[in-house]
Amino acid sequence: MGQRQNGGRRFVAVLPWLLIVGGVFYDLGTPDTFTAAPLFTAAPLVAAPFFSMLYTLATGVAACAAVTGLHVYSDRLQRIPAVTELLTVFTVSVLALFINQIVRRSGERLASARVVAEAAQRAVLPTPDERIGGLQVAARYEAAEQDAFIGGDLYAVQRTPYGVRLIVGDVRGKGLGAVATVAVVLGAFREAAEQEDSLAGVAQRLERALAREGARDSGFDAVEGFTTAVLAEIPRAGGEIRIVNRGHPPPLLLGADGALLVLDPPERALPLGMGLGTWPDQPSQTPYPPGGTLLMYTDGLSEARDAHGVMYDPRRRLRGRVFSGPEELLDVVVADVRRHTGGAATDDMALLAVTREGERQPLRRRTVPVLP
């Protein structure tokens, strides 16, 4: 993909000069009644949106010089058609400089908006520390739209008196409303994770927070504005993982030997914020072996489709693989999803990976890329 983009940019860079050279040969090879003015006027217009003002000016000057030189060579510079053609190329070259400035200013404003959006995302979804409570942690947010930074996917990791608690969720909907709900969920999670002595209690606090938001904001749809989420707790001893799943794709537990376990909930539960009363959360417990990695993700991963509509299957793609740490795992997953979709993802993707290291853990080999 990157090589094609670089090749395309190089072609666009030489295209204005190819047009000028082509115009010269066209003018020399055709009768005087034919004109190469469209080729000469196109040169600075091609350069204007993509390159600097100096580059655009150079192509305009070259086009005007080529037209002037051709008419001098053919001894027709004093004729009205020749003057009209030169004036046309000169006028279009000046307009190309104005276009270049407009595009550059728009690009600067867009870059400023990107910086603001990225800062907002970092405020809402800060990158977690690499090590929290004796665990290696890595997180990733992959937006479906290029240069988009904020969406409805969320994650958080927090060290609490009860161990390390985690959440990955997906707010239904897009736009500022989804971002506002993300802020509500994360704020409630950070407070509840410190205060509630059970993971089920944390889930209930999130439920109440969304209910309060729905009552406060008349524009918030309590039925359609639900949030799927999976909460995890790793006690200080680190020997097990407790999971509460609220309608979210089940996490995966990858062993140090390549084994893979799907942490399906014992019972299907409704997402948060459905407005159907209190849901009796039932945490599940799973052994967390040394060297094991917990992978939590949103449906942007499991529902990523290729050109034939086949969804990405993380279970099949990751089973049997061995990774040196959570960061490498996420690198491999993101690259593999891009290959699967051809870079045409349709939904945002949030990933959170946590690895437990054991004493005297043997050095593991680095993984190779996931095979198609």
C-alpha cells in the first residue's frame, strides 16, 4: 500500500513536466491551426493542490516559457491567437498559485483539527502504563476512517485495592453523542473500580451511571444508546481472571505455549444501558497461567470483513501463535486485520492486551506474522 502511494506521488510530481514536454512536441508536430494550450494550462493546475507554491510557480513559469518559445520559433508571436494562448496560460498559472494557497491553508486548518482531535482522544482514552500491578499492558485504538481519532470504542486499565481491573466496550452509535457516552462510562468505571468490592458491583455502577445520563439528557436514547462491555479483574495474587460480560465479544486467553481459550460468559447478558432493570451479573473465573495474555477487543476486530464478506476470526488466526509480549501481539493483530480487509475497515477497533509474567519464565521466541 505504501509503495503504491509513493509511486503515485512520484508520478503526480513529474506529470506537470510531462504535460509541458508533451505540449511542446504536440505543437511542433501539428499544423499552426492546432494548439497545445490545454496541456500547458493543465501543468500548473496539476501541481497546485499537491505541491508547494514554489513548485507551482516553477511549472507556471515553465509553461509560459514553453508557449513563448514555441511562438518565437514559429515566428507567430505577433499573431492574435498566439497572444491569446500565452495570456490564457499566464492567467491559469496565476489562478493555480491562488489555488495552491487555498489548499495549503485548508490543510493547515485540517492539521490543527487533527491535533485537537488527537489530544481529545488522549484525554478520554489515555495510553495505559506498560506495566501495571506486575502485568505487561498494551492498548490500541484503530479508527476505521483515516485521520479520525475519536469514536465509540473504549478501554481502561486501573490498579485498585482489589487488583487490576479492566474494561473494553463499544458504544452504539457514532459522533459526539457516542464520545459523551464513552466519557460517562469511563468516568463511572474509574470511580467504581476503586470503591466496589466485586466486579458485579462495578457493572451495576456503570448501569446506574448510564441511567442517570439518560434521565438528565433528553436527547440520550436509553434504549438505543446501549453499550456492550466486558469487565475483567486480575486479583493481586494474579492466579485467575474474573470476567463480567455485558453483550460483548468474549475475550481470548493466549497461553505461553500457543494454546487459546475463549472466555465465553456462563450466561448471555444484556448490554449496559438497555433500561430494562438490574441485570444479575455472574462473574466467571478462569485460571491465569504465568506467561498468559488476556486479549480484549471490540467487534471492529471480530466483524472485520474481506472483499468476499468473510469476517476476521481471531480465534483461528491466533491459535498456536506465541508472542513475546502484549505489544507485539497487538502489532501482529492490527497488521493482520489490515491485510484481511485490504485496508478497508468499516468499524473502529479497540484492543487491550495484558500479559502475566511468572518467576523464572523461560525466554520465548518472537512470533512470525500470522499467516493468511
